[in-house]
Amino acid sequence: MAQTMRPNTAAGGGLFSTDGKSHPVQDTLLVVTLVLGVLAFITGLLFHNLHLLSSWAGLVGILTGAYGQWISVTTRERFGLVLGLGASAVGFYLGLAHGGLFGGLFG
């Protein structure tokens, strides 16, 4: 039971870092991706007339989530980014189904 004697170094590093170091860029991308994902998902699911907001928020959420996945360091960051990416993608596709990125602006 040697593991019971090891100090927990991950607890003092922050909410999303399991290696004991701070990752401000990765944590910011995580929060932005989650916020945009929730925004895109809710507006795409409940408010069909807000398809411009849901599709653009979903697209930006997908891009920030993809970059966050590329530079992420810990499993907790990746887990949150995957949740945000999924919500962003669903909101993006719902926004596209209800009118798209430029629906009604051109033409």
C-alpha cells in the first residue's frame, strides 16, 4: 500500500490540472468551448429563429475545441473539451438545419 503514503500533488494545481501545474491557455479554451457549446446547443434546440447565433457559436466552438484538444495536457481538459465539442457540433448542425450561417442575409 505504498500509494497511500504518496502526497496528493494534483489537488493544489487547480481544478483542471492533474499534473500539479497551471495551464491558463488550455483552461481558457476549455471554458470558451463549453460556453459556446451550451449556447449553440440551447439556441439550436429551442429557438429556431436564432439559427445565425447557433450556427456561428457552434462553428467557433468547434474551432476553439479542436485547437484546445491539440494543445491540451491533461485528461480533465480533454474530457471537458470533448463535451464542449459535442455540444458545439450539435448546435452547429441544428443551426445549419434551421437556416445556416448566412440564411436570409444573402439572396
